[in-house]
Amino acid sequence: MSDSKLPGKLLSTVVGDLGEKRRWRQYRSRAKQLPEPYDTAIEAFQRYLMYASGGSVAMFEDLIDLFEQSAADRTPIREIVGDDPVEFIDTFARNYQDESWIKRERERLNKAIARAAGEDVGKEG
């Protein structure tokens, strides 16, 4: 999947500043070099993560590290992800929740609703 298939605002929200963009491009270059079937799996996980949680560049870098090593070792895909790929990637992504844009958006939503309910939430948000 090319980056152009991702919603522009979503990609810029996940990727962020120039340093992050450089890291993202490096990740994408590495992903394109994976042999089949690892490239298919990483593309599917990337798509899911971008829509489901946003994630962080660090998360994608760690994911590509895992798949590069697995490809080098010729580890079967099912041995990496198990029988439930959604459970695998959701568990993987949970390790990065503190870094994700969705966490910040959830906090903003909670603060906005608290303000709407007349609760004191401070000046941020």
C-alpha cells in the first residue's frame, strides 16, 4: 500500500515533524524491501494500525525490525502472529499507547465533554 492511499491528515498526524517524516520514509523503504509473504503481512498490519490506532513511528520501526528478523530467519508468518492476527497486532500496539495520537485525541474528547458538562478541567485541551 502506498502512503498516498492513507488519508493525508491521518498520515501527517501520525508522522508529525520533519525528523519523524524522515524516519517514516526509512520505515517505508525497509518495508518495501521485505520479501513475500512478509511484505504482504507488514502492509496489512500497517493499514490496520493506521486506521485502528494511528500508532507512532517508533511502533512501526519495531514492527519492521520484527519482520526483517523473521524474514532473515525464514520464520513462518503464523509462527510470528499466531492464529489471530488482530489479537497479535492489538497486543503489539498496546505497548505504544502512550505515544499514539489517538491517546491525545481521547484525552481531548474527555476534556471537551467534561467542559460541556460544566466540570472543571483546567485551561488545556
